[in-house]
Amino acid sequence: MDNRHPAGELMPSQDLTRREYEVLALLAAGYPMKQVAYRLGITYRTVTFHKYRVMQRLAVRSNAGLLYYAVKNNIVEHPSGRQARAA
């Protein structure tokens, strides 16, 4: 399976596609899935699929795990402006 964006660009974070990275960033920033779909011009079901694939690739099992991963990897900022502590 080729994880490359049509332009051939790989995103950081375990070889996520550009779209998976965008979905992760918006979800971690607190946007509901319907709003993520609207902002990216895709369907709710497509957002759900991308979220599922991100969780598989990152071996994360919850929304809290996605948020922790996003903060730890500087995809979104910690609400307090500090870095997340290493586990």
C-alpha cells in the first residue's frame, strides 16, 4: 500500500498521509467530526475512516490517546502552552 499523497508527499507521524494528518490535527484541536468533514470538504464517513486508519497506524485505542499523541508530537499545542511529559 502506498501512503503517498498524490503529490508524492509523506507526512510525519508514522507515515500518515496528508489527509490523515489533517484529520488528526483538526480532531486534536477539538473540532467535532462533522465540522472536520465540512472544513476539509469530505463526508463524515470519510472522516470516520481516516480517524480509524490513524488510530490503527499509531496503535492508539481512544480519543484521549489521539490527543496525547498529537500534543506529544507537536501536532497541536498543549492547552497550557507547555510540552507534554514523556510517559
